[in-house]
Amino acid sequence: MTHRLLSSALGAALVLALAPDARAQGTLRLDRATVIERARRNAPELTLARARIDAIRAAHAGTSAWARDNPTLSFAGGPRLLNSGEWVPDLIVGISVPIEVAGVAQWRPRVVDAQVVLAEAEADSIANSVVFDALAVWVRAGGAWARFERSTEQRAIFEQSVRIATVRASHGVAGGAEAAFAQMALSQVSAAQSAERADALALQSALAARLGVAPTVEVTIVAALDVGELAPLDALIAGLARHPIVAVTSARAEVSRRELDGLRRSVWPAPRVSLAGGRENEYYLRAAIDVGLPLFQRGETGMAVARAQVPLAEAERRSVLTSAEIALREAYARAIAVEQAQSAHAEAVRQGEIVTRFAARSFELGERDATVNITAMREAYAARRGQTEWRESRALARLAVDRAAGVVR
């Protein structure tokens, strides 16, 4: 209880010390939901992905046209010499209109629709990766601040030991070596504290840059090491079909199928209905229909490639799904293993508090010298630091499970 109260007080003092101008500059609390929302909003990769979706969607323009080729309007004219030696003017006017009979006009927008779905799936996959990268930095920053808090607690305890050792030396109860030893231990903790603060500030700055937070805004990391219940593995595996990476491969397979369907339709000739009229010595009107014969060019190469792409895309989807399940099982097993160390760390911290309390009391009463007291404090500090590092490892392990499952929570 004493350590928890001390931890809370030091944490509050730390926030005030590190943010003297917070009221003037503004404060942003970065909890999990805020990190997710800002990562999705500010990631440059997602801006590019959204622009790519808009560019593909723009291809819809003109895809629903009645025919892929425009009508042809022709004019011809000139003199005609008759057997009688008379010159008469000839004039011919014609129009030729293609008619698609294979449903190509309906196929073109369906291909673009599938390409838009693919681009959206790719954007979702990118968003998933961006969010988990930001959450990983957030957890590491939270762990760094927690370690800094532990070293701050330890520094306060060692300062008390230095004061006691100094008093003992001044009264001749102990020599100067005892006070020097206590001061050396305090210097070591102070050095570790400085390094941990620098690490925490660096990670926090990196996180703020990822999230588009202005440098003038004071940032605090909130609940980065807190985790909820681990979802059942079977439920996570069942949801892998909705994993963003799997969705990308499924969308790619659908694009291949629609493109193959379109190529099959495109080899059908588009008849051209023509109507021509004019004057060739006498007036006339003719109607005709022209049908190309697919004898030499039937799109064999494109069709063969498209046919091969369909099973390839489907095989890719199955491969990605299998790989995702393997990664999920591995991450889940690691998370379970990390979780099992909870009771051991809690017991180590409890025993460390007991040893520290007895050692400090013995030191104050002169029953033990500073060596025993400082050794006990070091071991207790190592236990608390180990528990903090375990909490960070547990949070990162849970994050790895969510990432493998493709679930942002």
C-alpha cells in the first residue's frame, strides 16, 4: 500500500514537473481510442490510399456507354462521267453504329467496382498496419514512463538511506564508507533514472509525430499497460476470414474473375449496323450489317493469362489465410506464456517490500549496516522493475495477438 501511494504521488509530481506550461499550451491525453483515431486520421500512407481509391473510382466515367466504339459518320462525293459524256455530281452520306451483343457494356463497370473494392481492402490493410504500429509505440512509451516512475520511487528511498548513513557517520556510529556506499547507490539510481526519462521522452515524441500532434501540445500517456480479457482462440481463428490481408487477396481474386469474364466477352465481334444514302446518277438508300470474324485474333494470350490469374489469386488467398492462422496461434501461445508469470512477479514484489521494510528498520536501529539495507532495496527495486517490464511485455503480447487476428479494439 505504501508503495502504491508513493507511486501515485510521484506520478502526479512527475506530470506537473514535466508540463509547467500545460495550461498555456494544451494537454492531450493519449489513451488507446485516441491513438487509434489519430493514427487513422493523420497517417500519410492512408492519404495516399484514399487518393488511389478516388482515382480508381473515377474510371467509372464512361464505363456504362452503350458501345465501346463510337459511331462513324462518313461523307463522300465527286463527279461521275456517264457514257453519254455528261458529268453528274455524286454524293454519299453514311453512318455506321456498333452494337455490343456480349454484354460488354455491363461488364466494364463491374470490373471497376471490383477494383474499387480491392483498393478499399488495401486501404483497410494499410490502416490496420498503421494503427498497430502506433499502438506499439504507445505501449512502449507507457512502459518507459512506468520504469521512470519506478526509478523515481527508488531514488526517494535511496535518498533516505543516504540521510540515515550521514547521520550515523556524524554520530560516530558508522564510518564514512557506509555513507559513501549509500551515495554511490543513489548515483547509480540517478543515472538510470536519467536514461529512462530520456527513453520515455524519445518514444513519446515519436508517438506524437506519428499522430500529428503539434510540438506545443503537452502529451500524457494513459493506460498503455492495461489489458483486458484475452478472447478465445477459436473465436479469433473463426474471424480470420475478415482479416484485412485476407480481404485484400479475396478482392484480388474477384478482380481476376471479372477481368477473365470481360475478356471472354470482348472476343465476341461487335456488329456494325450501317445506313448509307446518296446520289449516284440516281438516288439510293442502303442498309447493311458488318460482323467481324474472330479467325486470327481471339485474345488467346490475354485469356490464357487471365485464366492463370484466377487460381493464382485463390491460392494466394488460401496461403495468406493459413499464414495468418499460424501467426495467430504463435502470438496467442506467447501471450498465454507471458500471462502465467503474473503471480510470480506479484509475489516477488510483495517479498521485496517485506525485506525492504525489515532491512530499513534494522538499519535505523543500528542492527545492520548500510550494505544489507541497500542490497535489500536494490533487490526490491529489481522486483518492481521486473513487474513493470512484465506488464509492458504482456501489453505488447496482447497487441501482437490483436494484430495477428486483424482486430483493432
